[in-house]
Amino acid sequence: MQRGNVILTVVVFASCAAASFAQQSATQSSTTKPASKPNTEQMRLTTKSEHARELFGQAIVLNGNYRLDECLKSLRTAVGEDATFAAGWSLLAYFATDAHEAADALAHAQSLAGKISPSEMLFVRWVSALKHNDQIAAISNLNDLTKQESGDKYVLYLAGRWFVDQRDQPKALPLFEKVLVLDPQFTPVLNRLGYAYAAMGDMARAEGLMQRYVTAMPADPNPEDSYGDILFKAGRYREARSHFELALKKDPGFGPSQHELGDVFAMLGNQDAAREAYHKSALVAANPRRSLEYRSSIALSYVRDNLYGFADREYSALVAEAKAQNYTDLEAGFHEAMALYQPDDLVAMKHLYAAETALRGDEDLATVTRDEHMALIRRWRGVRSLHAGNPAMADVCIRVLEQKYESTENEFIGDQLHALRGALFFEQKKFTEAIPELERASDDAFSLELLARAKREAGDASGADIVLRQLLAIHASTMDAVLVVEPVRQKSAGAASASAAR
């Protein structure tokens, strides 16, 4: 999107080395029908390097097909070839997982903002706003950008992807559908749109899109992996397993499928097999950061087995390694995970404090990352304070969350605020006040379980049953699922068995 004195037009990523991308181009040319041509004019990029421009589009496709490290390599090459390529720096800041690299890339992009086209300026401002947790400015800049660049599939895809990440599917769907009008075989959208429809409960459309995705990239493991993932989230574990295994046949070193195979074993009750699969996934992980993320599932499996001592040992090792490698958000996240399952409130508080200390000590951490982690910490500090008989601390946490939510309008922070308010009202036995707060806390499993209890206490048994069904529809190998959903599922299954035996 930027650079230099020459303003050029971005073109389709061209000459990709990977066979899957060549395959995508071949499929596109053979299947696209010569109907009335939509406007496909793409955003002008200010760059002195034709290759850098191609790498920009290539990086978006690579990332959309979960070739994350290859994506970053393309962007590093692009800005290496043209250090004045502001859009390349901005996209690197957006995709980078290393906080220090992201901060440096964003600073480069902002320093070049006066030398680029108006659309590129909007792109830089969008990335800057979301990194600084200014949601109003981010949405405003993104809306302006999509209006100006309504024929650029890359811009429309990035916008739709961000709205999906914000859980705003209604805004994402028309953007994705527009991309498929521009390019029916644009694989990142086939992937993300499938997830979007699955999240909305439309599995027929979701599976249809995943089948198109597999057809478009038959030799690549990610389409099979994505297909398996949406089936897993629908509770169809054995079908999901078959797709993960197909992905591993295509690429035995594809870490995501090896890891998700572990999730299948975990959900089917075979924790030893799950841990073995998680260990294998860590060994083939594309980079050290992802290896730590995969290994955290081993720790989670011990929580599932109620072996908290083993879980503490695993998480503590992960904390030390994340700290040594400057992965501050992971370090904080591992402490947050440990706080959730601790039976002792004081021990949980110590982990929350350790997470906060890590976050405050990293100046390069994106504001949005720090703010969202801090919101989670304040929510659970408030909940633990309530449990320990200190409602005054919960009030303090609520006031801080209110101020941050008001200044950012970040809905994740809003979710934590509503969850804590709901918990406080529930603790005070103000069930009618707790219900609307918990209803606004998104699909958080802890809040859903508390919402069901609040409705039952308020005399709404049928409403409580509806919420419980919503809770039981969550299929995930995550901490909240392990601590909340799975016990409720086991209790529900036990009650059903007892009822059938009568």
C-alpha cells in the first residue's frame, strides 16, 4: 500500500512458488464465467518495487490459508526490497505475532504516512487505530476504506476477516460475498466465510464452502483442517477426525491438524492419546511461539483430569519459556489460565498479579493486546474477590472496566465488564439485575452457566433450560469448556441416564 514516489496499482499476487497457489490460479481461470464484469479495480499502492507489490497480495493469501510464517516472510521481503512501502509495513504490523516486530513495523508505516495515496493512508490509520485499541477510529477508517476500494478483494477480505474477529458476522458476510463476486475462487474467503456461517449455525452453507475450499486447493492440508474444525465445533468429533487425518496425509508436518487431532482424543475421553498428539504437534510447530501454544494443551489436559499439580508444573514451564523468549502475551495468558482453575483464591490472585506485571513490563506490546488481557485480569480479580468475601475490590474492578470500555468501545472489554457485573449482582442475590448483564457477556461459558442459575432463581425455568442448551452446544477444548461445559454435560448425561432407568 505505500511507498516511494511512484504510485502503482496492486495486482493479483502472481508467481507464487507454492503449488497450491498455482493450483488456485488454474482453477480460477477454468471456472470463472464471463458474466457481466464487476469493478475489480484494486487499491493503488505506493511502492518502487513491482515484486513488493506482488508480495503484498501473496502475503494476504498465505495468511488466509494459514501459511502464517510464509506470510510474514513475504512481507519482510517486501519491505526489505522497498523500505518506503508503508502498506507493507502496516500489513506486517497487523499480522506479526512478535510484539516488538509489530511495534517497529507500525512505527515505520506511520513515519511514511505523508508520502502515500489516500486509501493507503486509511489503511495505515486503520491498523494503527486497532493496535491502539481505538475501536471507533478503526471502524470509521475501515468503512471509508471499503467504500473507496469496493473493487479490491484484498481490502474487502481483510475488512470481513476483522469483523468476524469482532464477532460481527452481519457486517462480514456482505464483504465476503462481494469478494466471491470479484473472484469466486479466492480461497481465504472460502475459508473464513465457512467459519462465519458455522458460527451462525448454518452448517449446510458452511460445509458447502469448505467443500469448495478443498476442491480449490486439493493438495493443501489447511482446507481439510478447516473443514474438520467446523465439524469439531459442531460436536461431530469422529467426522472431524477424518478430516484432520486427511490433512496430515497431505502434510505430515502440518501442526494445526496434529494439534486438533489431540483435541478430538481429549473430547472423546482419551487424555493419554491427546497428550501424545499435542506433544507431536509441538515438535512439528512452525515456530517456537506456536510450539508453546500447542504445549499448553498438555497442561489443559491435566486440568481436565483434575491433576492440578501436573497442570501447574506444565504451565510454570511454559511461563518461564515464554518469558525467556519475550512472548509477553503468552506469559500473561499462561498465568491467567492457571488462575482460572486454582481452588485457592489467594493463589489465583497471585497468578493474576504475575500476568499484570508481565504486561506492564513490555512497552512494545500493542495497546489493544494489553487492554484486553488487563480486562480479563480485572474481571477474574473481581470474581475471586467476591468469592473471598471482598466485594469492595470487585467494585473497583468494575469501575476501571467501565472507564476503559467507555474510552475504547472494545466489545471484548465490554464482555468482561458485563460478566463481572452479572457475577456481583448474582452474589448479592439480585437475580433480575444479573440476568441482562450476563446476557450481554457474549457466549462466555462461565457467564452462560451463571445466567442459567440466575434465570432459575428468578423463576424462569424454561429460560434456564434454553441457556443450558446453548451452553451444551459449545464444543471446544478450552479452559472455560473444561471447567464449565464438560461438567455440565456430564451432569446432564447422568441425569438423563437416571431418568431412563426409572
